[in-house]
Amino acid sequence: RARCERFLANTKLQPKQRVRELSKGMVVQLHLALVMAIDAKVLVLDEPTLGLDIMYRKEFYQRLLEDYFDEQKTIIITTHQVEEIEHILTDVLFIRDGRIVLSTDMETLAERYTELLASAETLDAARALGPIDERALPFGKTVLLYDGVDRSRIAALGETRNPGLADLFVATMKGTYA
């Protein structure tokens, strides 16, 4: 009870409120507080912040790490909102049609995948390096995604960076990477 009340202290929920009086977001906050109060070795959260505003989502993930996570516990989060959690992940798993299509730790992900912002002048040379995905941007720019290609070979063709999980997810799920 004390742990649950500690989580609820950072919400606008009042102890005397009835559940039927709560908004959808408040019900989600109550549910998360109850779940987080359980002292489990493995915590599985399926779309835990659905229905919450951005302020509470950020606060929830911060509190999850500060108040729940430790060396003895594992948190598994399933979500389509990868942008909001990629900074806290240690590992990532993508599943398509019941099959695992990507399973790696975040460090390996950063080493393995590279995104290139190529201009029209370097596009043919960039395509010759075998990207796994490509998307056009305005003003003649193209973003290409590479898997396992040496970054120094790509860097000569434009600006490189580590792809965001959302971009990697989209490339994976549209079937260009299997």
C-alpha cells in the first residue's frame, strides 16, 4: 500500500475519489500505481502510457527507472511509441507476424545501423552500397538506412547518424528487412 501511495502522490488523484469519477488518464495512472507497487522480478507493461498526456508519460518512465528498476529486476515494455522510451532501453526486440525480426542490445544497434542523408549528387553512389531502406525528403535529399555497412564508407557520401528506433521499426515492418 505504501509503495502505491508513493506513486499516487505525484498524480492529481485524491484518496477519496471513486474510480467512476476519474478520467481515462487518471484510471491509467491508478492502474500503473497499483502495478508498480508489486515487487516482482519481472514486470511486463503493455502500452503502459496509452491515454496519458505527455507530461505524465515522461514522469512515469522517469519514476519507473528511479523507484522500481534495480539490478535484480527486469522490465519488459511493449509499445508502438518507441520514441518516448528508446533512451531508457537496454535491449530491443521487433516482432512481425509472430516472428522475431530483430533482437539486439542498444549498443550493438548503434554500431550496426547507420542512416545517411544523401544529396541528389551522391544518391547513386549511396544506393550502390546496398541500403535496407530509403525515404525521400524535400529539397532533393534522401535518407538511406544501412545494416552492417562500414560507417567510414558511408560518411563520404553525406551526413551520417544513428537511426532512431522509430525509423528502424518502420523499415523493418514494411518488409525491406527480414
